[in-house]
Amino acid sequence: QVKAQLEEKENCKFDVFKAMSFKSQVVAGTNYFIKVHVGDDRFIHLRVFRSLPHENKPLSLAAYQANKAEHDELTYF
């Protein structure tokens, strides 16, 4: 659901976009930290925010870290 948001920020299209692992953090909603394979040996870490159900808002790409490797640990950022 946030692929288009990332493609807009990175100004490129990703042919591969596969979530490999994730962690979550409960705040006033939920932050999801997701390691995404975007082709070749390239990975991007995403922080996706899901608001509380009663707010009825779509998922949003809060932040991301590009140029990651498969072995890079997924941590809070």
C-alpha cells in the first residue's frame, strides 16, 4: 500500500517490491518497520504508520532508509 509513496519519493519504479521481515511498535497507532527487497542486492527499510481505527486514515510512509543490505538489522529509525 505504500509502494507508490516510496516510488514518488525515490523518483523511480520498483519492479521487485517484496517485504522480507517486519517489526511493529505501538504508539498512538502502530509503526511498522519493514525490510523490503527492491531488486538485485538492494533493500530499503520502511517505517509505515497505521493510525488508530477510528481515525480512518490510510497507511502512510513515515520514513525510509535506502541503500540497505540483506544482512542489515531492522531497527527503529
